[in-house]
Amino acid sequence: MSKFEKTILVIDDNGINRIIPGLILRPFGWSVHEAESGFEALELLRFIKFSYILLDISMPNMSGIDVLLYLKRNEISKDIKCIAYTAYAVDEDINGLLSLGFDAVLLKPLTSSKLLSLLDSFD
């Protein structure tokens, strides 16, 4: 994986949920950026090219689904791998998220093995 491929944006309104992926990934050489809202994330996307986005579904003002739909319509961001990052999902919800355009769904609470395995599956 090149350095570009190891760049991820974690979007979550909960601070702990933003911090944990960085604690897991940085020791493996990942560049991890954080945004606490969809609006903040869209601003970062203007300046930084990400290969992955870990995206909370339930956020105030702009949901993770709203962010995803924006990303998939935008030529610059449409190819970023978007991972739904949620605590609440049954099989039906997971299938719905995937049908919207998420590349994968990662359930909270996050563990290093779940995150690393998922990211490795994209290789």
C-alpha cells in the first residue's frame, strides 16, 4: 500500500469514536484525519485527498448518508472507499447502507482486528 492508500478521514460527532481509529492505524503508518461533522469533512476534502472515509451514520445537521450521497455525486470524491461506521445495524440495515453506496459497514464498538481486517480486505 502506498502512502496515499493509507490516508483515511474519520467523521464522527463523538470524540472517542474519532480518536480510536487513529490510535489503531497510526502505528501502521496511516495518515488519519478527523472531522466532527459532515460540513467539516467536506471542507477537509477540498484540501486533502483521502483513499478511505470512516463515516458515522447518525450525526446532527448532516447525516452520514447525506455526506455519502454528496461524495458519490462529486467527481473528485466518488472513488473514495466509504465505510459506514455505526453502532446500530441489523442485516437489513447493513444491506440498505451497502445499496446506498457504502463500500462496507463497520460496527461499533471498534476493535483493532475488525478495522485492520476490513481495510486489508480492500487490497
